[in-house]
Amino acid sequence: MQAKQTHIPDVIVFEPKVFGDERGFFFESFNQRVFQKLTGLSVEFVQDNHSRSARNVLRGLHYQVEQPQGKLVRVAAGSVFDVAVDIRPGSASYGKWVGEVLSADNKRQLWVPPGFAHGFVVLSDYAEFLYKTTDYYAPQHERCIAWNDPDLAIDWPIEGEPTLSAKDAIGKAFRDLA
């Protein structure tokens, strides 16, 4: 496993060592010791989630005001453009975002630390998205930033309007974080 920092150093891309032959492939998708060695972080994952979405579905930008979640995200089928936005007050990268293409083909994973809003848009016909979280989902603490917030100016690689859930369609402005 290799780790690569993004332009926001706390957001890390992981590239696993893949062993493959004519039968298929094998890779270790998570190893606590390796994660800790590469990041210097000792995290405990408490929940695994799996979603499937169609092309042009955009989920996010989600965060929790209490019980913030760190997320280790990857794609098992298809391809997404994954985004992490720094919403940590006082951070040098506050309001900045990182975007990475994650796919079943590239097998990359993205570490999204607690204190970041997170979202993704599906680039393929469908995508299966998997993520481990460091805290439990707490709907009473969940908030959503508008995917197209002009202050963030995220360069989503989509044409036209994405397909949004009712919750995501009423995302709030970044400047109104709460």
C-alpha cells in the first residue's frame, strides 16, 4: 500500500498493491498497522457502509456537526469523482476542496478526516461505493452543503444537473455552516 498526500495534507489517497493474474486479482483493502504507519493516525472504524448509485447521482456534501466522521472511501464497481471539503474552523485549508477519481479499476481509496464535508458524483453507468467511518451515523447531527456552492466552486465533472436526493437538493450555503 502506498499513500499520497493531496494538496490538503490531511486528505490522503491510498493505492493498494494489487496481485493479479489470469484468474483475477487480490488486494488488501485495509490493514490497521499499515494505515497507522502511513498516516501516523490511530483510528478505530465503527461502521461500514455500501451504496449503489446510477450515473450522474450526486451525494453530498455531507458532514455531522457532532460526532464528526472520518471516512475511508473506495469504489467496488464503476467510477466516481469524490470530493472532500475542509470545514475545520481555523484550518489553513478551510473552504478548500480535494477531488479524486475513485474506481473499481484504479482501486484507490481516499481518507477523508473528521471535520470535512464529503460527497461524490457517479461517472459510470452505476457505482458501488464503500466506506468505513470512525463514528456512527447520527442523522440528528447531519448537515449538507449545496453541491454547487459558488464560494467552494467545485469543478464537478458532469454535464447538466445531477440527480439529487430531496435532502441534498436543499443543501445550505458554505458561508452558513452550522
